[in-house]
Amino acid sequence: MKRKLGLIINPIAGMGGRVGLKGTDGPEALKRAIELGAQPWAEDRTREALRKLSHLRDEIELVTYPGSMGENAAISCGFSPIVIGELRGERTTAEDTKRAAREMRDLDVDLLLFAGGDGTARDICDAIGQDLVVLGIPAGVKVYSAVFAINPLYAGELAALYLKGRVSEIIEAEVLDIDEEAFRKGKLSIKLYGYLRIPVKREYISGAKSPTPISEKYNQEEIAIDIIEQMSDEYYYIIGPGTTTKTIMKKLNLDYNPLGVDIIHNRKLIGKDLNEKQILEIINNKKAKIIVTPIGGQGYVFGRGNQQISPTIIRYVGRTNIIIVATRRKLNSLHGRPLLVDTGDEELDEQLKGYYKIITGYHERIVYRISR
Amino acid sequence: MKGGKIKIRDFHEAKWDEPIIFELSRKGERGILVPEVEKEIEEAVGDGISVLPEHMIRKEYPALPEIAQVRVLRHFLRLSQETLGATINIDIGQGTCTMKYNPIINEILAKSPEVTEIHPLQDEDTVQGALEIIYKLDLFLREISGFSKFTFQPGGGSHAIFTIISIIEAYHRLNGEGEKRNEIITTLLSHPSNAAAPAVKGYKVINLYPEEDGRPDIEALKEAVSEHTAGFIVTNPEDTGIFNPRIKEFTDIVHEVGGICAYDQANANGIIGIVRAVDCGFDLGFFNLHKTFSSPHGCGGPAVGAVGVTERLKDFLPVPTVEFDGKKYYLNYDIPHSIGKVREFYGVFPVILRAYAWIRSLGAEGIKEVARVAVLNNNYVMRKILEEVKGASISFPKTRHRLEQVRYSFEKLKKDTGVTSEDVIRRMADFGFHLWTSHHPWIIPEPFTIEPTESYSKDDLDEYLTTLKKVVEEAYRDPEKVKNAPYNCPIHNIDHEPLEDPDKWAITWRAYLKKHKKWE
């Protein structure tokens, strides 16, 4: 049976970038972008990726949406796509992306390739969660999420390898939510929105340029076992978001919120998905440790996706009780750039600077620097 | 070639489609048919087996391949045509491995009956010559390193590292600190066995990450050391060819907290005769006789990782050591805190002999010359690559002077053309050359490592570089051509994925049979 490749293009993705709008979330921004002369480029990016798949033309079925959402790009690259669904307005919206993703899921495609930015990734995440293996072609203004290949070429190559059965590892990669309104005003407010399942092979994923000899999942498990082995009943453990930190919860058979902050004590769950106030109430007058992992591709340890762990909490816990965990893949993806903090409190950021022993495996540490 | 254009070789690798030797086995086939024992002989000496204790007699024959002699010869000669090695190609692309020339005279010495016909259980009095060679090689290596005593027992580099970690552990245990001191510090760019051996021994391993200049930061070391530090083991220069000139400050910091410092000098080709381990503050260390000292690698052995220690660690060495009482060489088993034996007997003697002969033939000045020429050759190759090979760069470009090797990167080539360092390797094979990606520790994108050593002439180096340049030019002109390489080799693109699946890979025939059955 032929393998099925789903393709969704968010045709308006990236249009705000070249006209300095920092994104096209919402109809107002799009209108403004077009007024400023923005040209669609997601389709060009998709064509770059599809060219790397063109040798599989006769071996796979390409399923896509009409016109600018995939059909045009597919045909121009020599594919004979199966076109499903219909567009309901002159301009495409988030609803179109979501509907397309759901229909692709119902058709049981082997891989869903989508072109867009963080907003598109969030729409896909809303629509199908982790039901399909997906891969992003970076075509947005903001591509902070870890679900995108480093460039369209690699997206195409990786998709081809996956469809040929040459890639066996699937990981849960972070989808980030950037508040575009705030971003335009020069503030970066990033939340961890969810996870999508992506294939990984060697250097094809953004922030994963270096192949690792062992799987991400196994690496996360050895880190979790190291942490659990050193846990002491004296301390309350504040577990930040991230698949690496949450593996600790899984190993302890505890319930957890994949996007939130949880607290454990005596290897039992004390609180789940807590906000700053709740965390402070729990750790008040107690000894505590914070376990965090860098979120997204930039290497932020604090201030991206874990703002609940506020400056007050970090100060209370103290620098020596901060435990940073990171898989080797994640740390290597920084290419020697320091880890970063942006707690919103400059004085604290300054104090947090310096070297830390990052837990990167069972009984394995890498001494690595935090900068601002 | 003189004065003329360097020729790009028209090469084609042999293909024999040769099965592995176990698959060639035919039941009952024999290499040598031994004549029947005559009756008179059997009456005189018995059947030769029943004198053995019952429990030692095999109930089943060993599962070895059964093959006629001529088929064995064909098999191995065919395989020999399907390999590349130091004596058949200009083997400078196997960086970190120090693929230098192994003088044939040393092979002849190692094959002489005085070497091949002695047995390690012979009485000391009958092997004085062999013991003298072992003892004197120890003296030479002491001179080169500044250490006080060497053992040649470990059968290779990683084995030597394991011996070193065992000595560190025994030292702290004797001082009542065995439990407390449970961490070993190394650098991320040190040889991976520097981290692996302590992990096997149960230590926590702390890696120092390289800074922008390729060297670890002294502040990072200060963060790493504590009362839990058992030791520090480091390769210097690391596989980038970058030497850490502040190494004495590093060892001082480790000593201040009571740790032991070990020097991985498996490859000492850039500093042999120039820098002594003890002057850098090291308490122990090792040399690979099969790298720096010109013994062949032997395809993963047999080899020798010669471990040397300072005075305070002498009492922990493996037994026996070889000593001289002024008249006679003898084996000394009386070492008070010895970690015991790490391998049978005294080391792989032919390897020890070759290293001894190599040092004797060079002398002190010759050894320094080895390091100087190796460094000169390397800096020549680096300059040519930076100036003439498009798309190539050096890792940590801030540090320009390199010792005996350089880890390069084809990151730009990949960005420009989509061609990776692995593609280049496969294309180089089309011209009879080897190039190595050396990915560990996965922080340098599209890596490759070249180590010219002192053995190759400028013409040799130019031939290699001309071919590398041609492949890269081809990548810019016709990337698909390079990506689809090789064309002149029988084995094409290998899928590495099964190597990550424990259900599929097998490193022994027995494991293969076990897993193969599962697939059926």
C-alpha cells in the first residue's frame, strides 16, 4: 500500500515578517500586512521542501487542501495530489488549518507536513493533538516551537526518509505560544502550549543539529532515574514544564500537567499545575528544590514557559537548590551558546549567572554556563 | 609527480561478495587431516585425552567453522583486498588514531622465533632478554613522561583508562575516602573512554564544556571540584588539536581538593619529547604503544596501553612488574596495594618490542623530531584546507595554532550544497581514500578529522588534499553526484538505523543466530 503524506500550507504565514509586523495572527494584522505590500512566501518554502520529495512521486499518495493551502504547490512540483475539503472564504483562516488537519487524521495519513509558524503549529496541536506524526516547514515569522525542521530543504529530506521507513524515532516536541500583541510591543511572552509528535533523525530538526547515539526517550529516563535516586524527604521538589522534567513524574507513577508546574514531596504529588501563589503556599517554611529544563530552541531556563516559578520563588529556594536537567541533544543544539534566564528581575538574572552542573544522563553532568 | 600536476587516482575497490567465515562452514570439512595414531604410539602414551580430569573434557565440540585450508586462505585474502589501511593508502583521514608508518624491520623482529617461541610461564632465567626489553622500555617511557614506573599489562587505550580509574579508586579506598570521593571530572572533548571507564566503575562523571576558544574554562572546573572529587582525567591536546596551556592550573585546583590527576596521552604525537606529563602536574597517565610508538593498531588489538605513575601511586600498580636487581631481571609480585591483574601475564610482547625498537632507532632527538614534523605537517594541511577547500572550516576558529590534528567542519558546505561530511567520506572512498566523521561529542556540526602524523611526505599530503578539493568542487557543481557516492566501491549507502535497534544488531555470530531465529 502506498504511504500517505498530508500537506497543509498556511498561505498567510510569514507575511508579516518582511513588513515588520512580527506575525499575522488575527484578521487585522493580516489586513495591515497586505496593505504594507506583504507577499505570500509559505508556498515557495513548501515547494523547496517538496522538491526533496519529488523522487517519491509515484510511491506515495499526497493528500492536500485546495489552492493555496497545498494543491498549487503540489502540482507545481509534479505531484498529482488527492485534493480534499474546500475553502470557505476568500482568505484562509485558522479554522481552515484545523479542519484540514482533522480530515487528514480521518484519512490516516502517515505523515502530516505543514508549512507555517508557531500559530500554525498551535492550530494543528488544537485539532489533532498527538494523533498523527507531523513535521513543520518553517515559514512563519516566529518559529520558536521545536516542531520545525531547520529549513525547508531538511524538512523535505526528513519527510522522505520517514516515508521510506528510514527514521524510527518519534519524539514529543514543544509547541510554544507567543503572545503576538506583546511581541509587537517588544516584549517576549512565551508559554508552553503543548506537544506534537515529530520524527527525528540526526541533524534535520531545528535545535537538534547533532545526532545522538541514544534515543531522546532513553536519555530522559536515565536523567529521571538519577534525580529520583538523589531525592531526599527533606525537600519539596518544584517540577517545571518540559518532557524531560515530566519523565520524573512518569517514573514515579504520579499524575502531572505536561505544561504546568507540579510539586512533589516524599515522592508523592503535592500539587499539580500550580501558579506562583499556590507554589509559595506549599513551600512556605520548607526546604525546596527547583527542577527545570530549557524550553524551546533558545535555551531559556527561566522566563520562557515556566513563569509560574517567579523571582520570589527562585530567591526563596536559592541558587544552590536549582537543578537543571537537559538531554544531550537539547544541550548540544545550543552549539556552545550559554543557557539563558529572563525572570523579569534584572538583579536576580545577574545573580543566576555562572556555571551549573547540568544533569545530562544517569550519573552524568556537563558544567555549563548561564548567561543573561 | 615531481613538478607536475598531482594525479587523481583511478581506483576501484575489489568486490568478492564474501560470506562471513561461519557461513562458509561445511560439516566435517577440515583444514589439516591429521594422520591416525599408530598403535605402538597409542600403547606408549595413551589416547591423549583420558589423562585429563573428567570435568575438563568437552562434551561437545566447540562451534568453530569447519573449512579446508585453501578456502580459509581465499577467504582472508579476499577480505584483505576489501580493506583500506595505513600501508595501502595515505591514511591521514583517520584523525585521533595516529595512523603512522610501522617500519617493516620491527615486524621482522616481532616475527623472529626469539619472540614467537617464548612462553610467559617460562622460568625468568630463560627469558632475560625479553624481560630486559620490557624493563628498558619502562625506563624510556619514564624519561619521556617523568613518571616513576610503567605497567604494560592493559591491552589497549580504554583498558589503560580503566586501569587508571581502578588505581584512583584503590588510592582513595586505602585513605578511607572511597565512599565519599565518587566523582570523576573530564572534558567533553576528551576521548569518550575518559568518561566511559569511570562510569563503568560506578563514578559520577562531570564533563567540562569547551568555551569559544575550544578550551575548558578554569571557572567551570572550580564549579566542578569538591570533596567528592576522586580524580580528573583529560586528553590534552584534545581531538581538536588544541592544547590547554593552563593545564598546570587545572591539576593544581584538583590537587587542592584532594583529587588525583590522570593524563590520557594515548595519542602523544604532538608533544612527545616536548612536554612531560609530570611537569603538567599529573599523577599518572598512559601512552598507546600502537599509536604514538609506531606499533600497528592490529584492527582493535592486540595492543598495549602503557600506564605510568608517580612515586606515590607505585604501590597500586598491577602485578607483576618487571624489575632489575643489578644482575638479573625478575618479576615482582610484591606490590603492597596492587589493584591485582588487569590482564594475563605482562602485556603483548611483540607490541612492546616494536615500541622499544622504534625508540632505539630514533633516540631522544629523533623523538622530538617526530613531534615537530607531526605538528608542521598538520599546520600545513590545515592552512591548505582553509585556503583551498571551499566550504570547510576549523572548529573553534578563534584558536589558530593546532598541534597534531584538527577537527574540521563541513557546516558551510552543507549549507551551500546540502552535501554532508558523510557524503564527502563516501566520495573520497571512490579514490581510495578514507576520511572520518568523528562525531563525538556531537557538538561540532558536519565534522571530519585529519591527522597527518610525521610519516607522510609533502607529496602524500598534497595528493590527499587535491582529491579532497576535487570532491568538494564536485559538491558545489553537482551535489547529487557526491550524495549518491560511492561509485567505485562495492558497498553503497549503508542504513545506520538498525544499529540503534538492539533487536537487529549482533556483534557475535552467536548473537546473530539468536536474533535471527527470532525474526523467522
